[in-house]
Amino acid sequence: WFTIIFANFAEALAEGQGRAQADSLKKNRSEAKAKRLLNDGSTETISALQLKKEDLILLEDGDTIPGDGEVAVGTALIDESAITGESAPVIRECGGDRSGVTGGTRVLSGKITVRITANPGESFLDQMIGMVEGAKRQKTPNERALNLLLIALTVVFIVVVVTLKYFAAYMGVHVAVAMLIALLVCLMPTTIGGLLPAIGIAGMDRLLQYNFIATSGRAVEASGDVDVVLMDKTGTITLGNRMATEFIALEEGREKELAHAALLSSLADDTPEGRSIVILAKEKLEMRGSDIRAPEGAVFFPFSAEARMSGIDWNDHRIRKGSFDAVREFVSAKGKPLPQKVQTIVASIASEGSTPLLIAQDEQILGAVRLKDVLKEGISGRIAKLRQMGIKSIMITGDNPMTAATIAAEAGVDDFVAEAKPATKLELIRNYQEKGHLVAMIGDGTNDAPALAQADVAVAMNAGTQAAREAANIVDLDSNPTKLLDLVEIGKQILITRGALTTFSVANDMAKYFAIIPAIFIIGYPQLRILDIMHLSSPESAVLSAVIFNAIIIPALIPLALRGVRYNPTSASALLRRNLGIYGMGGLILPFAGIKIIDLLLSTLHLL
């Protein structure tokens, strides 16, 4: 009875860890209101639970977004911390890969019209609640295989115990039926059987703690077995925006003059590239923010896609910063020839996988700014960890092969595919799957949806499009592609914890068998004395000690089942040796020691 009670307690404790989060999400969902747009342009306030797919709702400053949708009109700054835990607000706008919004998030500023994309019960909030409340109903393939193993072991031990009854009668040894039943209870694989649900539910709870939503238990388990990972360059390996890394002056000794001109020409450039040039120039000129002053009477020219330049005019001076073609036209319009050295600098920057921007002042080119894809902090270390796990990393990009090769070498990926199209990703995944590999794919755009649907583990960014999220089987609420490593580690930790406790359970059952059987039959079969290393007080004490030990070991292992076995990136063979060494030997030694101690207590206290 204690075994059953403690096994149920382990499962209940695991479920309870996520219940508070589910209750909080339910409250957010039920209290949310929506301003639904009517055909005549007016609005009506309704409960979020009444919203249906294709409804249009109006959202303004301070409004909580009542359901999942796509921005149809406008741009807004959204606080997604309630869902993702990330404090930095994000921009959501109509069109592109930044149009998706999630129920439960809040509009900080702006006014948008959102088209609802999920009926009641189908939103991500509902999926989060359902995953917490329904985790115990999901069984992965490995769990089913383990259940079959436990059933097989149970059948074997039943046959053994039934056979012992007739073996004892043949040897003239009387063994009570109650003792045989107690022996069967000891030998049954109750340890792993009782902890198995807790391991699975605790694993799903860890996913929620890392802000992942899994729509498939199979995907969570597969994440621990993936051996090929496909990653987009932009946003996954690099920051997604090119950053200024170097000023290259046309004439030696004029670097500071070039940096100052680049700074002035970028003051009206609000692009990430423009802001990075200002930051780099301030570093070169050793300036603080308060030191930046534009000349009196200056006229600014913001960067535009049409002009491909930004700049500043004051008095008789003109400074322009832009692409090679745009600045060449600007200089040529005044009849100035382009120096050969400029073309050499531009070609050199491009050959290294970077992008050149030229700076011209008063129709004279001062030099170039090197724009480079900057790797995300720590990405090289994470890719190295994937390699330690035996996982091949492949970078996919639409860039030319030269740029792709440069970034791939810096990041340390195992392979790369340049000038890739959506069909290229899909074909690549299929090729690896045909070779027997399990493939993980990260994506956030509509063009990633076919590849996500094909991948064994498909991780979509919550900030991405609805099509990408629907095609994926795991959604990252933080929209942080580098968290794939966390997902793989969670999957591996679930598998390793289950394997470690299974190893311990099987070794534990075998140890109890060889501890109890000699004690029961030594009287009628003295030849077994050589196996009686325990020297237990009596057959009754042996069985009772084993039953008590069996009831104690499950609550002792509950913290390990909930926390998970610590995972260190290493080879499968090393992990197997570690599990056999720690949990296999532990499962053999611990029962002998535990049963002996309990037997001594029983005999000392004269309880038998």
C-alpha cells in the first residue's frame, strides 16, 4: 500500500508544479475583453471567449490582446512579458514576419486592427493550459516501449514466484502463500512504474519553465534524439542586422575625419546599421552622447530605400553615406572621377563576406564603413556544445556562398547551404531523414512552414507568422532561436532520467531476488548457503525487510525524478557507462545494504 501511495504522490507532486501557472492563465483568459469591429465601423465590447476566427478587433494603448491573431492594420509596441517572461517590448506590424500577436500580451503604444486566427479553445493560452492539465494523458513512444518492458518483467517474476511454490514443495520446504505474494510485490518493477508518470510530467513542466509550448509529446522526446539541426543564419546565428565594425579611410591618417563624417551622416539614419555607425564613431572619437552636436542650420536627409543614402547639409558642406552605387552617382554628378583605390577597398570588404558603405564629403570620397553580420553572443559555444552532443549543425542562408562561408567559419557550424530557397530547406530535411537522421528545424516565416511541417522537431518562434506556428510542433514563446540547445538538453535529460531510473529499478529487482531467495530456501536446500551473503535473521524477516525497503525507495527517488538526472554533453557510450556505473551498481548495492539494516532493526527490536 505504501508503494502505491508514494507512486501516486510522486505523480500528484509533478502535476501540482504546473497547476498554479495554469490557474493564472485561465484567469487571464476569462477576464480579457475585446472591442470587436462591426460592419458599420463601430465597435462592441465582448468577452474574449466570444471571439471567433476572422473577427476584427481594435486595440489601443494599454489594451490586453484577447486572442491570437495577425495585425491587419497599423503598428504597435507590444509587451509580451506575461507570456514569454521577456521584459523588452517588441514591435508588431502588418505584413512580414512580425505580424503575429498572442492572446494575453498587452499593447504599450500604437493602434492596430487584429484579425483573430484561433477559435475559443485553440489559442496558445489554451494550449499552455491543456499541456499542463493534460500532460498525464500523453505517452511517448519510449514510454510505451518501457511499459512493454515492465509488463514483460512482471510476467517473468509472476512465473518465477509461481514456480517457486512447486519447487519448495518438491524440496520439502513449506513456503506460505502470503510470503510468496510479498515476494512478488518486492520483485515487481514498482520503482520505475511508479515514477514514470512523474518523470514525463516534470519534463513537460521544465518545458514551460523555459517558455516552450509542445503540441506533441513525440516532439519533446525526439528533441533528445536529434542528430541534425538546421538553423537560419539571420536571427539564429547572427543578430539579424549588419553592424558597423570598422572605418577604412581612403588616405592614411584620416580615420578620425572619416569617423566624424560617418557620425554626422548617420544622425538621421534610424536603421540598425545607421545606429551602429553612430556607436562605432563615438568609440573612435572617444565621445559621449552629450558631446554630439550637429552644425547650426544643418539639414538632415534620412535614409530611404529609394535614395539608398543618408546625409547632412550645412553651409556649403554636404556629407553623404550610402551604398557603392548611390555614392558613386552622387560624386559623379559633380564630375568627380571615382579613385581606383575605392573600388579596391569595396572589393576587399565584399570578398570577406561584409558589406561596404561609402562616405563622401563635398564630392570627395573619404573612405568606407565595413558592415558585418555580427554573431549572437555565445552562439559559437552553443554550436560547439551541439557538436559535443553528436549533433550536426547546418546553417541555411539566402546569402551568396562567400558571405555564407565567412559566417559559417566564425560560428563554427559543421556545414552551410547558401542561396537557399524554401524548397531547398524541405529537400535537405527529406534527404537527411531518408538516411535515418532525426532533423530539427527552426523557423519563423511563412516560407519556413513547409520545412517545419517535414522536420521531426519543428520549433517556431512565437513572434513569427501564424503559418509557421501551425506547422511547428514546438513554439518558443521567447522567440529566441538559440534556445534550441535548451530544448535538446531538456529532451535528453528526460530520456537519461528515464533510462537511469530504469537501470536502477531492474538492478534493484535483481538484487532483491538474490537477497531473498537464499534466505527462504536455505533450510531445505543447504547448497544455497554459499549465496546467502546477507545472513538475514529469518525468511519472514527477509521478505518483510524487502517490502519495507521497497516502500522507502520510491519517496527517496521522487526528487531525482522531478529534478532530472544532470546532463553533461558527451557521447552515448560515455553516458551508458555512467548510468551503468552509478545507477546500475547503485541499484545492486543499495538493496543489499538497505535490507540488511532493516533486518537488523527488526531483529533488535524483536518485531519478528
